[in-house]
Amino acid sequence: MKSTDAKYPIADKQPTTLEKHGDVRIDNYFWMRLTDAQKEAKVKDDQTAKVVDYLKAENTYYEKVTKYTKSFQEDLFQEMKGRIKEDDASVPYKDNGYFYITRYETGKQYPIYSRKKASLEASEEILFNVNESAEGYDYFQLGGLNISSDNKLAVFATDTVSRRQYFLRIKNLETGEIYKDIIDNTTGGSVWANDNKTFFYTKKNPETLRSEKIFRHVLGTPMSEDVEVYHEKDDTFGTYVTKSKSEEFIIIGSYSTLSSESQFLDANNPTGKFTILQAREKDLEYNVAHYKEHFYLLTNKDDAINFKLMKTPVSATSKENWIDVIPHREDTLLEDFSIFKDYLVLEERTNGLNKIRIKRWDQKEDYYLPFDEETYAAGVFGNPEFDTEIIRYSYNSFTTPSSVIDFNMKDQSNQVKKEQEVLGGKFNKENYKSKRVWATATDGKKVAISLVYHKDTMLNKNTPLLQYAYGSYGVTISDSFSTTRLSLLDRGFVFAIAHIRGSEYLGREWYDDGKMLQKKNTFTDFIDCSKYLIDNNYTSAKHLYAMGGSAGGLLMGAIVNMNPELYNGIIAAVPFVDVISTMLDDSIPLTTGEYDEWGNPNDKEYYDYIKSYSPYDQVTEREYPNILVTTGLHDSQVQYWEPAKWVAKLRELKTDTNLLFLDTNMEAGHGGASGRFEALKETAKEYSFFLALENKLDVVKN
């Protein structure tokens, strides 16, 4: 970055002594933590004012130092925006006699939800114009749209803070009236019973934000009279309510990382009593669907680490009655399944690649959809209808824009309903190359790296390369297409996804080997991928960059403590970096439900292990790469004070003159800005950080 007279802020040190298991930690920046009430109070107390002033001072410093990149950021934003079809619409899907469409209008930030009765030629009925609803809000999210089976009423959810605490309201779709009743502090989801007057919803604990209670509401009665039908009292579990695709059952699910439990109720009898399908057991997981006389279960029962499909009679659901439908396979992860009248559709993953399998109930056919590319992403979605021969799936890859495809399971024909348009007249998929390589980890395991780059990019030690990963909760990052990423590729960057442990890229064991007391495998895998890319002349440490967000931000914090010399710059977005303190505080949202992911540090073995990699606790006097840290003041997933404290401690101890920025969105939370164009501006900020370090602030187009 260019020289500047801007001075970074120095945070006050106010030592707080923290002790556990006889171990004493001194946290000089514990004072940065504010309560929700303090953040939202109009009159600020001294501590609130001090924290807000510090965050704003960091923002000001960041703005001053990067001021010379502003015109480039605007050019980059316009370039990325110019690839997007602004007046776009989703492929209509049919549900209960209506075709549903989500569309955007030119220049508008938010979607319009609409439907057409019986035919696509019918007149459009606008359900919600979110652009109008969002007026006057810095952040606005509408979701949870749930329509009654008589098509007359809709429950919908809104969030105006970005803390994922949704308000539920009801709209009469015949009159357009939005009822005055408001249910606060929900997950945003709801489920209608079959009487068209009763719905169920999930409330959150107002302090920890754990989803813990299911309520029943009846139209025409005050919300204050809603009946609590279930309370999940185990604070390591969350709960939710859903409806079977058959429309016959309301299902309450309870879940933790390693255990699940379901209860079911006849959807025609909403005031009835829920029945336990199978009581929770440690290490027993199952997801449920209904078909005819059976429940179908995606489960790890009988040590099926990669999961299998079982079924059990509705009349006898305990696990001794479960029988195999699709047996467990050592080399294939069963990720999901969909039930249709004549077909069972399976989503599987083998050797890192996902597959879609079609199987007739009468056993006459069993086949896979053909996919040819070396890396790609495909998934079944948007199939609410039960009695149909058509499944809808999406397909894309690093070099192939997304397509929505309707596949006829009977005659095996397909129809591409929509191909993602890349506007601007510059994109040609033949200009880009993708490949997959395998790095050897410290313990000998092979770790896949997916790469994409422009065909004219020479791969050598001077090539800038951005390495990305997540690596937690079993989340597998797909090798999918991105129009915004083209702005990096067209400027000579290589983009790489490291499929490290902690994901399920190579099956459930790949996840299990990257959590709890094996969590460090996630970090060393990423580092070993970086070393592989350097050793094999894809890049060098002077031109290698890394990026991750949330738990991927923890990954960023860990790697710069372990091997900072490998990277010229990193972006840690909403990073989970104060792991030990957060996991010891069960008043913080999500903490208790995370014990099976990270371990419970109230147990000394886990305390010692977590502390040994917790990025905030492991900051030392040493050189660090250039770092941009982003956060949101209202983040409920990773509280803003974690990255703020981390940056303050890095400023105190780092011995280099490299850049260190903290950029706090004072209006948003974990997901960042809500409008589609505002999100592009955030991406432009991030890309400009990497491109400035490479001295590539020119508007090069393909």
C-alpha cells in the first residue's frame, strides 16, 4: 500500500485475570465486550462509547490507508456488477397448484417474490416486494416464506439487525393485509398444519440464541396465548419444526453435533400429542422423511460412519425395527435423499465428487446422472412435488456457469431450464482452466486442492495465488462458479480451494479427523497444501494469499501463528479467534451446542488442547503477514469483540511493518450486507486488498 500519514489506533490495556484449571491468562482487551443492550442503547455509557470509538478509529485508519484504492474499488464493483443480469428471475417451480418465482428488477437491491396460478401464462401475483419492505433499514432480510395449503395465507420472517433473530408475521394473500400480531425472537421457520389455521414455529433463547422451544399458534387468537408444545432443555441441543413432503406429519427435530431425535404428529390433528420416533442416543444421528407406511431415515446407526438409508414402519419406529434400504459403503458418503412417488433420489459423494443416483422403488432401474468435468458441483433442489417424474438439479463448475436442469427420471431426458448469464461480452469458459491436485499432509494423508486460473496465466513463483478453505462442521466447499472471482482470474490470480480435514470431502471420517482433539489437522492440512503449491512452482510465499471466514477465520488465525512466513497476505472474515474464552462462556450464543465440535474446555484435556491453537491466545512477538480482518457489530455467530481483541493484540506484539486492518460493519452481522449490490462492494474491498499487495490496481478485463 502507498505510504500515508495515518496512524493506527492503540487500544487501551486493561488487564483482566482469567483462571481455569489452575491456569491463569491475562486478557488486556476483555473490556471490549459489550452486551446487546449496550450496543442497542441510544444513550451510551462510558464503556460503550469507548468500544464504539475504538471500532470507528480502526475503520477510519483503514479508510485513510486504502483511500487511494477507492476509485479502483468502484471500478471493480462496476465490473462485477456488470456481469450480473439485474432483471433476473429464478426458474419457476410448481407447488400445490401455483408456480413460484423470485425475480429482481434493474437497479434494485432486493428480490420480489411472486406466483402464478396453474399456468405460467396466468397473471402475476406479487407476494412480497422486499425493496419496499426494506426501505428505511440499513439491513433487511426477508425469509421463511411459508404458505398454507389452501394458498390463502403466508407466514413470513424479517430480520432488521442481522442477528438472525427473526420476527414472524402473517399476510392474507387474498386481501393483502398483514396482520398486526408479531412473534419476536424466532428462527424464522414455521410449519402449517393441514387445517389452514394452525402453525408451529421455533423460539430462541433471548440470551444464548439457542433454538429451544416449539410453539403452536391458532389464527384468531392472541400470540400471547400460543401454546408451548416442546421445550428442548438440554443446552447442547437445538430444535426445529418441519413438515414431511407427504404433508401427513408435523415433525419436531432435536439435534446436536453427534446426536438427533425426532417426534411426529398427524398434520390433520395439530392439537394432538407428538410421538417420539427414536429416543436420542449418544452418537446416533438420523434425519427422517415419510413415504406410504414407512419413515425413511438417513442415519449412522450400526457404526455407518458414511451414513446409510433405512426404513421403519410408522406404527413401530424404534431402532430395532429399522432395516437397510441403501447399505453403508466405506468409499461413499450418503449426503441426502429425496422421495418421489415412483423414485428414490440419492445424493452421494465418492473421492470428493458428488453424484446423483436415481433408483425406482420397483427396482427396475438404478443409475447415476453423468458428469464429465474433473471438478464440479451438482445438487438436487426445488422439488416440492411428490407425484412427478421430473427432478430439478443444479450443475456448475469452476469454469462452467450454473445451470438449472429438469431431468425426466422415466425416459432419462433433460431440459436446461436456465443457464446463468455472464454479461459484459467478455466471458468465454474456454479461457479458463481448472484441475485437481493432491498434497501430502504431515501424517501422510492425501489432501485435494482444486484450482482455477486464466489460460494465459503462467504458473511459476511469481504467480499470485489465493488459497481458500473452511474446514469445520463437516461443511464441504463446492468447486462452484463465481462471476465475481473472474475479476481475480483476469488479473492473473490462481484461485484454490483446499479440501482439508474438518470437511466431509472424503467422507465422514475426514470430518471426524478434523475436530475435537484432532482439530489441528485442519490447520496443518492447509499449511501442507500451501507448501505443496509453493514447492510445485504454482506460486511463492511472496505471492501466496489465504482467506477464510467464521470457522475459516479461525483457520486463518491459526496458520498465521504457525507459519506466517508462507503468506504475503490474508483476509480473516468474521473470524472465530478467541476460542478458549468463548467456549468457556455458556452465555454466548452457540457455545453449548459447539462442545461436540471443539470440545468442552471445562474438561482440562480440552482446555489445554484448545488453548494450544486458539489464535488470540497464541499471538506472540513475531512477524506476521499483511492482514485484513472484517467483522459486524451485530454478529451473533462470532461476536465482534473476538476479531477486535485479536487485532489489538496483534498490534501490540507483532514486530513487522506489514499492514493490519480491522473493518467493522457497524450496521450488520455475520452475513455482512443484505442487499445484493452492497455485498458486491464488500467483495470489491476484499479483492482490492489482495490486488493492491500485488500492485495490480488496474482495471484489466478479459
